[in-house]
Amino acid sequence: MLVLTRKPNERIVIGDDIVITLVHTDSGKARIGIEAPKCVPINREELLREELKRRREEKKRNAQRAG
């Protein structure tokens, strides 16, 4: 993992078409802006984990109903 230090309004460029901007920091939290093509999915990890958990539970319920 590459770890970088940024000040507000400084940017990180990934490849040719993804730009991450540190918008604001306050009380240990950072607000970032991400510019990327629409075809690049951008998700918060905790939401992806919740969705995965929901899908596993649904799959388990469906298997119990079928079996």
C-alpha cells in the first residue's frame, strides 16, 4: 500500500483518468473527492461488506427453502 500525506486541495492522480482530491480534514476525518470515468465503480468498503453479507444470508435462506 502506498501511503501519502496531502494537504487540503492537493491531489493524487491515478493513471490517466482518476484524480483524488483531499477536500477537507477535521477531527480525524478526511473528506475526499474522486473524479473518475463513469465506468469505474467507486464504493465505500463498509457498504460493499454489508451487501456481501446480505447476499450470503439471502442465498442461505433460499437454499433452506429449496432443501
